[in-house]
Amino acid sequence: MSSIIPGLRYKDAKAAIEWLCNAFGFEKNVVFENKDGTIAHAQLTFNGSMIMLGSAENTSQWGKLIKQPSDIGNFETQSPYVIVKDPDAHYVRAVSHGARIALELKTEMHGGRGYTCYDPEGHLWSFGSFDPWKAGNM
């Protein structure tokens, strides 16, 4: 079996980890710190899924390929979509922790309900009840 795990970089990865856990409900699976206190690698889980993240840097070959939203005019080139059971409650939680809403909570024509927001460093996230893995959606 294969999985796809989004990977994100943050200028302040320590703060991002705490915010993602508090605002979105992620849980720390593992966090590896570098000697200088930056995050070498972290794995956060959410309802059986995972994201990986680390501190933004531009010294490694891979790091030179990645730009932060603030480096490219606060645009994003991709956005994780996270399936949640109760989008309305998740929306309230995210907003209460300072998530900046990009697309308001609404019911889509396909029947899913969800919203899109920015985290503190400008990464775009979407949360909703639409589950393409359920029967009839594939």
C-alpha cells in the first residue's frame, strides 16, 4: 500500500507545530530538533493521516527548491485538503486560534461542507467533510 504525505516548511517550525496542533487538531508523532533549535523533521498526525514538516532553509539541495509563501508574494502553489467529521466545529476552532479565512465555510454542490484558510506563515489549508474515498465518489 502506498501513501501520500504532504511535506511543508516553516520559518518558525516550532511555533507552527504548536499552532497546527492547537488550531487544527494535529498531534505530534515525532519531532527531531537540530542542534541550533530548528526542526530537522517532524511528523504530525490527524485521524490516521500524517503531514511532515521542518524548518525552512535554503542550504541543502532540497531546501533550495522550496520557497515560503512570503518569499513569493504570499501565494501558494499547493494546498493540503484534510477530511474532518464536523467542518463547522473545526472552523470555529481554527478561527479561535487566529486562522485567516480565505474561503468561508459552505456546502458545495457535491454535498461536502468545508472551508479554506491560511496558517500564520501563509500556507493554504482546506478542511471539509467531502471524502473522495467513500463509495460513489470514485
